[in-house]
Amino acid sequence: MTKAPFALIPLLALLGACSQTTPVDNAVAPPPGWQSPAVPQAQAVDIERWWASFNSPQLARLIDQSRQGSHDLKAAMARVRQAGADVRIAGGTLLPRLDASANAYRQRLLKGQGYSELDASSRERTYHYFNTALTASYEVDFWGRNAATRDSAGHSLQASELDRDTLELSLAGQVADTYLAALAAQEQTRIATLNLGNAQKILDVVRTRYQAGSATALELAQQQSLVAGQQRQLPLYRQQARDALITLATLLGEPVQNLQLEALPFEQLQGPAIDAGIPSQLLTRRPDIAAAEARLAAAQADVRVARAALFPTLTLSASLATGDRQAADLLRNPVLNLGAGLTAPIFNNGQLRAERDKALAREEELLETYRGVLVISFGEVEKALNSVDGLDRQARWQQQALQQAQRAFDLAESRYRAGAEDLLSVLQAQSSLFDAQAERVQLRRDRLQASVALYKALGGGWATQQR
């Protein structure tokens, strides 16, 4: 009869082998190529430190500063440490546990004779007893439950690390976008100031002609209205620049009072050419894809844990104990205890099977989430490539529009000063020129931010940094 529990061991091992999960096909076939035009690899810049390609040392410093000061990034690092502790906790169940104990008792009889020979008695009303024990226990992991728990924790740790990398990439992109928006607003302010000066000069001419009787009150009011409109633009652009500066300071984790941007000509910023590679490379270039895959692997390990909980558990134990009424005699009578315990679930009202079903549903959820991340990633690259191509085409035509608007304004102004043109033509030329100048800055900002979006969509050099 004593051999019966040990006779179950081969059967337990066989059942444990049957409890493993079948690998799940989680692949989504990438498209053969990008639909939007891509940059030839020979023209591409290094993506690892992509922000350096914008030709702004200040941007590089701001991104490095955000990595040091961002509270969101620090919180993500703390979550990584938590996940690392979970891995150590889960791994502890794979090894035997060793405990030591020491106890001292003092018993005093208040009334009667006591209950046993180990109790105090009427002859010896106070009784002392001392014992110590060294106990080892180990759960035999037949079903792989403990190993699966450790695997789940390990994959969760990996997902936390990848979430941190994703946040770091997103933070760098936000800093770059906000920095570009701030410089664009400053450039709009500079151009609006110049345009205001030009409009005021024309207003002086109109006022002089009005006083001389060669211009009407309507013409004077029209030019005054245009000057007022330009004056209104200045606080708007300054507000936008200030808002961007406040947002940038928040991303850096510091008060806006501590942040000052260096003066940098907006035209100095470069729109780099970026090699998008092929779609299949994207699977190893983005940390959010890797994080979704790690979470799926953790869910698959959780399924193994839930299935293993349906089977019995075998625990082996051994203890070395000793006890005596005198502390000095503790080591005289040591006792060795060996034991094995088999615990099997019999009735739990379907709780364990429900836990298994829940784990399977969670696995299915994360599989679909992973597939969704892949589809979204492909779409983000396509959208960024499309934006880069479309903005480049717009910029070429807009440059011609700006040149012609400048030429039209110069001609209209000179002809008006010579008395060969009415003020309406000058007003129309001014408005067209001002709009073209503002649109040029906006298009350039959008083009630079499209490069940032493409860098982010391609993983921002994350795969390169991992090697």
C-alpha cells in the first residue's frame, strides 16, 4: 500500500506531457511592398538616431533631456522593475523551499491536574518546552504549471520592457513634433512682423495720397483693415509658439520657466529622405509589435497554468526536528520526518474549468490584438509615406505660387506708387502673398512632421538599438 502513491508518478508524467498547449498561428501576411512611393535605400539616412537628420543639435539635446526627465518614462521603468520582481517570485516555486523554526513555551497550571504528561501538574505547576525544526518542501511540477507561471511572468517582463521602448519612441516623436511646431510658429511670427511692416508702409502711401486728394476714404479704410488683420496675426502666432513651448516643457518634465529655445532659422531644418524598407521588415522594427507578441506568449503560458490546475499536485516534504524541556538538551533527540502529499481537485463547481476557459478567451483576445497591431502598423507606414509624397508634391507647386505672388505684389505696389494701378489690385496681391508665405511655413512644418511620423511608424531604429 505504501508504494501506491509512487506508482502514480509515471502516469502523472504522461498526463503532464499531454497538458501542453498547441502552438497558435499568430502570423499576418505582410504586403509584398508599400503602395506609396518609397525612398531608394541609397538616399536613405541612418534611422538609429533619426532626430540628428533634421540638422538641429538642439532637438537632439531636447530628446536626450526628455529621456532623463519624463515622469511617464520613469513610471514605465518602475513597471519594468515590478515585472522583474514577478519573474523572481514565479521562479521561486521551481526550487525547493527551506524553512527554519524555533519555539519556546512556558505553561503554568492555574487549577486542576492538567491534560497530559506534557502539561503542568499539581506537583510541577510551571512547565517549559523548547523545539526547533528545519523543514524542506518541494512541489513536483509534473504538469509544468510552475514553469508556465514563470514563463508567463518572463513574457510579461519582456512586454513591460517593450512598452517602455514604445513609450520612449513615442516621447521622442512628441518632442520632435512640438519642437517643429514651436519653430514654425516663431517663423510665422517673423514673417507676419515683416508683412505688417510692409502693409504699414503702403498704408503711409495711401494716407499721403488721401490727404492729397488722390485716394478715397474707402481705399484708406481697406488698407487700415488689412494692417489690423496683420496685427491680429502676431498675438495668434505668439500664442501658438508659447503653447508649443509649454507642451515641450511638460514632455521634458520641467516648468516652462526653465526652457528657452535657441534661435534657429526655420529654413535650416532639413526634411530627410527615409528608407522604408519592405513591409516584412516592419515585424522586427517596432517595439509595439514585439510587445503584443510577448503578451500573446504570456497568455499562452497562462493557458498552460489553467490547464495544469485541473490535475493533482504532488508535494514532497522532509523535516528535521528536535524538542526537550531543557534548552540545553535540544540536540539529544532529533527526529527526521519524510512525507509526500497528493492533492487532487474533485468538486469546485466548475471554477477551474472556468479559469481555463477564461485563459483561452484571453489568449484569443491577445491574438486578435496582435493581428490588429500588425495591420495598424502597416497602415501607419503607408499613411506616413503617402503624407511625405503628397507634401513634397504640394511644396513644389506652392513654391511656384509663392514666387508668382511675390512678383504680383511687387508689380502691383510699384504701379500703385506710380499711379498706374488702383489700391484694390495691391490689396489682392498683398493678401495672396501673405497667404502664400503662411502656407509655405505650414507645408514645411507638415513635411518635417511627416518625416517624424514615418520614423515612428518604422520603429525609430529600435531594432538596430537591440542588436
